Amino acid sequence: MKSTLSGFICTLLLALPGIGHALSFPLPAPGNDIVGEIRQVQTRYEDTFSDLARENGLGYTEMTESNPGVDPWLPGEGTTVTLPTRFILPPGPREGIVINLAELRLYYFPKGENRVVTFPLGIGREGWSTPIGQARVTRKKQAPSWYPPESIRREHAEQGDPLPKVVKPGPDNPLGNHAIYLSMPGYLLHGTNKPYGVGMRVSHGCIRLYPEDIATLFKQIAPNTPVRIINEPYKAGWENGRLFVEAHQPLSEQRSREGTNFTPLVKAIINALGESEQKPDWDAMKQAALNQLGIPVPVTPAVAPATPPTEPQSLMVSESAPLASESPAQ
């Protein structure tokens, strides 16, 4: 009954325009790394990618990556739009909070719950990059005040928009209504009074979430929760014996410094392969890297199902649904 009610609530949230929701998935079985499924929707005349992103637990850049050629501000009535709600989990331990800057996404692994909750992010723009590294949650604050550092106050003053030393809670506070402070001095996870910036690089280095998402995370997170910030534009992972890759556009600084560089993708694939003797399709890998759709795509052949034995007691065999990632993108 409980799972039925949860499903009804999730369906209801999806049906209500303008109401965002966290994407929560059971962790995959051992040896698997992918959660979620790709979905598609038909747009209404008034839809924009910013609207669709927030309604479906996504960020603006994720929508533009997975829908190349579609006008993000005027997709038009009845356009088929892909919702990239299928993810390869980030590499490394599945514990606490993992933030992948290149993906503009946060993964939270609640302790002892065998699930992952994931949220889109806004991060620091070029010149104010969010750092990578290890941290911990030090404290939480509802209705926080903002104490802008001198560098930010100087920038605003040069633009003719001077800031006070303290911005009190309220609609003008860029931290929104919730803040989660990190052991990295000066960095925190917070809400925002400009939710359209989620899924973009617009901050001065801090990490923004939709107001409804930070409220959800705020309730669940505890002090001393580990936080790992990585920058992995290319992820590789397994599903049912088949290797997939997920490619995102590297951050602008990385592109300027390295140009078109497939080495990080090759490294991710080699690390995922481990001792496996499967041979990846390097052409498929290269195409994934060039397209940068942010959607898991296969780079090894599907594994043929084992032939079931003929004993009568073995007739109850569950059939797997087709992989959503193998459906043609619209």
C-alpha cells in the first residue's frame, strides 16, 4: 500500500506544472551502475526548457544537451522533447553527497537506505569556479543571512549595484531560504531567488539548487555528511553485462585548456572495464563524446540471455523490458 501511495504522489507531482521534484531511485543491483529511464514529452505552446527542466528534476543545460536543434525558449506546440532522466552513477564510493561539476548534478546516497536522490545544480561561472575536493557538512541554516565577501562586493560596486555588508533573509537574498555549509571555507549548498540559473554556471562558486530541492535535501542531510566534488564530463558504467558511456560537455576552462580531448573518456572506459574481456566499440565511444547528449549510450554488444533449462520448475522466467537508451532519440 505504501509503495502504491508513493507512486500516486510521484505521478501527481509530475502532472502539476511548475512543481519540481527530486529524482529518487533504488540503487542498482551489484555490478550495475545505471538508474532511471529516458522519458519524452510533447510540449505545450508556452513551454520553455527552463519550465520543463524544473518540472522534471532537471537543469537547463541537461535539456539543451539532450535536445540539440530544438529552440530552448520556443520549442513550439507538440514538439517531442527528451527528458534525460537516466544516469550513470558517478565513480567512487556511493556515500554521502557526490557533486559532479561537469554534469551540473548532485547525487545523495542516504545512509542505510539503498537508494540515491539526485538534483540539478547551478555552479560557479568561469573565473569563479567551484573547486573539486573532499569536504563535510558543518552546519545547516534556515533563513540564512548572506555576508558577501569583499571580492563580490567590489564586483557589484563596479557594475553600479553596491551590496550591503549583510543581506538579510528575504526575497532579495541570493541564498534563498536554506543553506548547507561545507568545511571548504566560503562554499555552501543553498537555494536561490533566481531558480532559472539552476543547471547553468552563474554563481560565484557556491552551489545552487531549486528552492524545493534544497528544502528536501535540508531535511535529510546531517552534519558531518561527507561531500565529494568531482569534475567528470565522461562517465562509464554497466547495466546487465553491457557497458555504457555518458558524455557531457567539459567545462569551458577545460575546453580552452585541452581542446577536443578523448583521454578522460578512454580512461573512464578502461577503469570501468577492469578485468572484463569485452571489447568496446571505439567508434560508438567517439560518437558519444562528440555528440555530448548527456544520455547513457552502449559501447559494447548486448549480452545474450542465458538459455533457460528445460525442467518444468524453471518455466517462471521474468522478461526484461527493452532498454530505454536503445530507443531512437527524437
